[in-house]
Amino acid sequence: MDTAIGLLFAFLWASGPIAAKYGFQGSQPLTILEARFFFAALIMLTLNYGIQRGNPLPKRSDWKHIVVLALTNSTIYLSMCWLAVQQIPAGMLNLFIACNPFLVAIFSGFWLGRKVSRQEWLGMIVSFAGLIIATAPSITVDHAGTGGIIMAIIGVVTYAFGSVYFKWAKVELSGRLLNGWQIALGGIFLLPFAAALNGPTLPPVTPNLVIGLSWSVIAISIIGLILWFHILKKDPVRANMWMFLTPILGYLQAAVVLGEHIRVTDVIGTVFVLLGLIVSGTIEIRWWGKTESPLVPAD
């Protein structure tokens, strides 16, 4: 079940750039991101407290944790990535995001005392090598701005910090309630920056914009983040290793939705990423009808 949830999360998370390229061409990135936060929060809070009455409000002690998660998981991470991709190739941004498991492993070791096994380190290295193989062609043909690189680094480090903080904080709210509140606060924190950078101009409403925004809200901000908090609560290191798979799935989705070509390097890179996830124990496999338990981290 955990493998199925991880695969579904990776699939949905990978669709973010596809939805953006399909529906947000010519739109101000932070304006669209603000709209995504607004509609996702509206749906989640209405569902949690308007339709399903009786759900508890966060405790006073929970709010500081929700604020940190809203800043790290939503406001800073997503805004930095959305702005960075305007200045650097998408393949390069994927490589920065793929560094997340390494950062989480380091932060978890210092902060949580969670030791990473040799199998997990090996799996991360193999998966990262696969991403380099898959993304190298797109990186070499495009130029990257220094500002975009700096924003990508800020976004990835912030997200890794938030992942480990969530495990450390042990917030008792369900993923559904926590997601609704952190998205709402994330949108509030982003609003002054979106207004300052993008101004009051709204993008023209087109069918592509409606489809792209609807998918971003429902599939990514709601379903994807609920799945993310579920797997993150169990183990932030294993959860972040699913990030290795998202660029690969993104290439496949781009081929289906946008008609982009799949290269030989994409296929080879996919094999390496999947092999790394299997070696690390993130993906469980069956041998002769028996389920192999994931590799247990060394004590």
C-alpha cells in the first residue's frame, strides 16, 4: 500500500509543470500560484468544516507548526521554484529538486538521529545518476541565470527543512485538516509578494487556464499534498526519495499531454531511478509471491 501511495504521489507531483505549461502560458507565475492556493484552501476548508462538521480546529500549540509548514512547503518552496523555472531549464530545476532526499537525510541525521543505511545511500546515488542521464540533454542546450539557480537552491533547502520539521513537530492533525490550513496560510503569506511582483493584472480566462488551474488545485494541492503528509509522517527520508521519480514521470506525461518526444536518455534514466528506489527499499517488490520488507535503516 505504501508503494502505491508513493507512486500516486510521484505521478501527481510530476504533473505540476505539465499543467503549468498547458494552461499558464503568458500568465504571471505568482498570480497563478496565489489563485491555486486560494481555490485549494477554499475547497479544503469548506469540506473540512462546512460539509463534514465536527472536525477540530487546530490547537493553540499547533499553529506555530502550521505556520512553519505553510512557509516551507507552500509559500517559499513553490514560489521559488515557479520563479526559478523562468530563468533556468526545467531539467536543471528537476536536478535541484532531486537533491532533496540527500538534504533530508543529512537534516534527519543531525536533527532526528535517524541514521541512513548504506543501501539507502546507494539507492539515492543510483537514482540521482539516472536523473543526470535523463536531464543532461536539456540542460546542455539551454542557459541558466544566476538568479534562477539561487532561487532553486533556496526552494529545495527550505522544502527539505520543512520535511524534517514536520516529522519532528509530530502535529496531531490529520493530513486533510493540516493541508487545508497550511495552504490557506501559504496563500496569505504569498499575497503581498505576488501583488508586489505581478501587480493587480489578472490573466485572461481561457479553457486551457481553467483546466490547468483545476488540475493544479485538485490533483496537486489537495490530493497530492494529503498523500505527501501521509508518507512524510512515516519517514521523511523514504518519503523524499519519491522525488527522484517525479522528473521521470514528468517526461512521460509531457510526451502524452504535450506531444514532447521521449529520448533514449529518458528511458535509461528511468531504469536507473527505478533501480535506485528498489535498492533503497522505497519500492517493495515481490519474489515468488512473497512481499519483501523494505530495508530497515541501520541503528
